Amino acid sequence: MRFSPPPGEHYLSIWWADVPLPRTPFIGMARGGGAPAAAHDKVVLTGRGLQEARVNQEAEFVIDGTEAGPGQPDVKLTGVKSDIDVFVQSLGGNKYRCTYVPTAAGKKRPSVDDPVSRQSIL
């Protein structure tokens, strides 16, 4: 049997054939220790490539997740006619440099998602 109780003191009773085992319940302390949950609302996006880009020229923006906890971004750029490849390079320390080269004029819609929580960052 496996379970994950919330942090704090807990009583553990063990029964066999509807009879409690001697010296139960046990008193145990559950402590937090797993990876902290990611806080997608603390991700900061900066850079000109979020607002504009020139055709056939590399555009860039930075994703800073240093205050957001563990995770990796899932980045997509949707264009009018087709999606545009976005190259994501880790800069270390939960920061990422994202670059793309638009091949046609028109509006592009970037989206950055946290694949773990499935929350939209942008």
C-alpha cells in the first residue's frame, strides 16, 4: 500500500482479519520533501520577439522561470499560414532563450505553456 499524506502528525492503524494488530495505532510524522509545485504565474517573458519580428530575420525573447520553481516551457508560435519553429536554448538557472525566423509577414501568436501543470504562461 502506498499513500501520500499531507505534512503533519498521523495515526496509522493496521488491521488483520478485522482485528487490530498489537501496539497500533502508530504515530508518525509526515514531512514535505517532494519537489515544490511550479508557479506558472511567476514566469517572466521579455524581449522584442514577443511583439514584433522581421521576415527572414531572427527574433528572440527570454523566458525567466527562476522564481517559478521546477519546470520547462513548451513554446509554440502560430502564424497565419503555418506554425513557425521556435528554438529553445537553456541558459541555466531556469532561464531560456527562444529564437525564431518568420518567413512571411502577418500576425503571429506565441504561446508558452508549462507542460507539467498544463497552465498557459502567455
